[in-house]
Amino acid sequence: MELLNPLSKTDFPAKSVAYTGTAGNTDTWNAGPEGVVVWSDQACYIEVGEGAVATTASTPVPPFTPIPFKVPQGTGGLWRVSAIMVSTGGTIYCKPINSQ
């Protein structure tokens, strides 16, 4: 098992957002982190990246299961996490990380 390195609470704080049948999007973070750990209180679909907006074609995530996602490097701009419900609205919780 690889240990994850949470980043500075000041520069890369944890964020959460509610979602329903309409995607909920976190506030943005600056470029830099390798990944983000995402978990939710309900089953949902997740999208990560610059201007990310989740759809039912995004990655499905079961409830109460922290999942590390790679942050796409893109253009080096601001990025976010987006979620949309599978069958019940909920809240996602997100914390940027590095692998080492």
C-alpha cells in the first residue's frame, strides 16, 4: 500500500460540496498536487480537472469509500472536483495529496 502525503491546509485545504441531479463543483485549487482523495456520503459520479463537470459518464464512486484520483496536469490552471448523484443527492469531500 502506498502512503499518501496530504498537502498544506493553508495552500490546499480540504473542500466539500453538495450535489444532486445537477453537478456540484468544489471551489478551485491552484495547480501543483499530483492527486486528490475524494469520498462521498452517497454513490456518485466524479470528474477531476480544469473546469471539470461530472456527468453520468464520469467515474462512479461508492459511498464512504475514499478514492485517490490523479489530477490531470492540463494547462497548469485552476482545477476542481465535480460530482453528480447516482440515485440520491449527497456531499463530496476532497483533499489534495502527493504520493511522496
